[in-house]
Amino acid sequence: MTYVVTDNCVRCKYTDCVEVCPVDCFYEGENFLVIHPDECIDCGVCEPECPAEAIKPDTEPGLDKWLKVNAEYAQVWPNITVKREPMPEAKEMDGVTGKFEQFFSSEPGAGD
């Protein structure tokens, strides 16, 4: 098992999760975070820290797509280990459906 970041992170990008991760397995895109599935130790401390509730265990049904997205972008985006301000539109975008298809950017973020 691993944890994955899902749709609701897009254009929110709260980073409360990265601050508590004991193995620094988060990677940063321009408007989304991912978890490297091979680095995640399944401790679960990140899940309750996400204000957008965008982090889920990959054992939940229907998360195969998110496991693939997280694995793919964790290979190319920079590592992030420090908490930063969320995106300016985070509150308005929290809970909007279909954000990945509409707003996802494959561009890397700044990382540490």
C-alpha cells in the first residue's frame, strides 16, 4: 500500500502534508503535489494533514489512475520538504470536481 494525491489537490496545493512526511516522498508540480509510491512508507501521517482531503490510501477503490499519475510525476518533478503558502485560489478551488482534466499542469514546481 501507498498513499496517493488525488484531484482535489489541483490548484490548491496545500503543503501541510510535506512538512509531516518522515521520508520526504512528496514532489512538486506547478499546481499539484504527488507522492512517490516507492518512497512512501505507508505511515499515513500526511492524510489527516491535508486540508483539501486530497490524500488517500491506494487501497481505496478507483484510485489506480492516481497511483499512475503520482508515480509518473514523482520521477520528473523536484522534491519538496517544506511547507509553503497554498495557491491563491485554494479556498475557491477546494471541492471543485474534474480539476485534473481542466486545470492540471505537467510543469514542475520550484521544489526545495
